[in-house]
Amino acid sequence: MTVKVTARGAERWKQGHPWIYRSDVAEEPDKTPGIVQAFDRKGKFLGQALYSPKSEIRLRLLSRGNERIDDFWWSHRILVAARRRNGITATAWRVVHAEGDALPSLVIDKYGPFVVAQLLSAGLESVRRDVLEAIKYALEPEGILLRNDSAIRRYEGLASEVVLAHGQVPQVVEIVEDGVKYLAAPWSGQKTGAFLDQRENRILIGHQTKTGGRALDLFTYHGSFALHLARNAKEVLAVDQSAEALARGAENAKLNGISNIKWTEANAFDLLRELERRREQFDTIVLDPPAFAKTKANLERAVAGYKEINLRAMKVLAPGGVLFTSSCSYHVSRDVFTAMLSDAARDSGRRMDFGKP
Ligand code: SAH
């Protein structure tokens, strides 16, 4: 299959961006998803790409060469990505991070001996068999679960499904992260079963927690930050509005023999106000809320929300304390987030030293 792209589309690949949008595709004679050969209008070969006929993101670059893209090709790229992660002090991590590992729209997470993968484009879905063979060969998992229930698949015209593609994958998997154990739920948990994206940060902040101090983990979910904080802190207040999430957190604490975490069901905004009123102070505070800006349209309100929790957290931070703050809103840029923090610091009347982002 071949596709022709405009000069502007070709330029994007030349500049290093792996995507070509619908508006930059000049000719697409065969509208079936798959791997296509891409040419410019003059007929010059540009590379091979995943083709999604229903998506705004029509082409995702796989290779500038003309090699055969089969299960061996995929397994080689997966192995290269896996090798980059050698030495991680955890049993669960993201092995393949899609475009970041030159494997567009493919996410592969490892949970001990099990793999949870996501095929996030129509082009990739059409080579599912090769990709699965490649995962088996490269990672030798006991089971592969496809968490193809991400909303992104809708834009590709793909169904939402969770399917076992190989071997067996249990409902609950015990993970060890820098010596801290927790339970992940590949079939039903958030994302692919746990928030692997904060792995390094959990370890970092765990080590930076003041020994014998007080720590606060807002939006704790299953307590993955709280567990790391609890190793150094005398006591940790772990807060979430979901009782179910907190119950899982408490289970995780039990698994580690940790008893210095106080699990508190509350709205983080209300609780911060209450803590401030009671003049409570914490040496370490973790803010890892859900995405406040789900769309561009509510950006302003989202930033106001971020400012409120950060400002209030700064107010209950003990002198010399550490605030670890984050946002997973795609629409809130690093600059906007940093400016919001400066604003909050100014309003809080506290002098904040901004560490390395
Ligand atoms: N920090 C966690 C992930 C947080 S996910 C980790 O690293 O694993 C977001 C969590 O925030 C969810 O558990 C959700 O129940 C909780 N949440 C959302 N809005 C909240 C609010 N206003 N107050 C308290 N918790 C909230």
C-alpha cells in the first residue's frame, strides 16, 4: 500500500516529528489500515508508516528505510527499548513508551512476569499478530493482557476492549518498587493497572522525606506515594475522596508491615482548608491530582484549581519542608504550571526554592 503526502507533511518527518495529519496527506488510494509506504508528490520515497484512515493522525513514522517490517522487526525495537531500562529498581515499569521509543501508538508495561499492552492506532491494530509475537519473543512473559480500553482508540475507529492475548494474567499482581510492595490490578486498575509514570518520583521523594517528620499525600489513590513516604516519616496522612481507593492503600500498607499511615477519606480542597485552620504542618507534601484540565476549554478553571491546592499546601508546609507537586493535564504546559506555582508562592507569603523540574 502506498500513500502520497504534501511537502508540508514530508517536512514534518524531516524535522523529526513522527506524525503526518490528514490535511497533509495528498493521496490515499486504499483506505485500509496497515503499514504503508509513503512518498512525496514527486514520487520520492519517504519511509514506512502506520496508516489510520479514520484518524486525524493519518501516518505515524516507523522507519525511513525500506526494510521488511515483521515480527522480528518489532521484537528488535522492543528489545532496544527494554535495554534502555536496564537497572530499574522495580518489578513493574513501562518497557515501551510509544513514540518515545520509536514505536508509535504502542505501549507495553511490565508487571513482574506479565505484560499489559495497549495498541492505540488502527495501523498498529492491523499488525496485532506480529506485535504479539514480538512481545513474546522479546520479553518472554507468562501472559499478555491488552488493555485496549483507552478513549484514544475511539478516534481511530477502534473498539474498546480488554482481552487476554496470551497465557494468563491474574487480577492482582504484587509489585516491588525500591523495596516497597504494592498491588497492581492489570484488568481493572487505572491505566494499565497502576500509575507507573510516577515511579521514579515516588522513589525520589521517598528518599527525600525527612526522617521522623510528618508527611501528607493528597490524592493518594492506592497510596503508592504514601508507602514510600512512610519509610522515613514518623507519620503520613494519606487523603483520597474514594473509600475504595483508600481500602486498597491500607491493604498495600499491610503488605509492607507499615502502620504509620493514617488513611483519610476527604475532599483534598476542604481538608487543606481545615488543616490550615488547625495550623497543622507537614515536612513533606505530595500533590498528584487527577487531570484538572481534560480539555483546552477548561484550562483557566483548571489552573485556578491547581493554584488553590498548591497555595494551600504551601501554607501548611513546615519551614524547610519539601512540596512535591505535579500535573498530568496535557493542556497545562510546563511554563503555565511554573508560573502558577510562582503566583501561589507569592500569595502564600512563603519563600519557595524551585527545585529541578
Ligand atoms: N498519586 C496517585 C495517583 C492519583 S490518581 C499515585 O501515584 O498512584 C487521582 C486520585 O485522586 C484518585 O484516587 C481520586 O479518587 C482522587 N481524587 C480526585 N479528586 C479528589 C478530591 N477533590 N479530593 C480527594 N481526592 C480526589
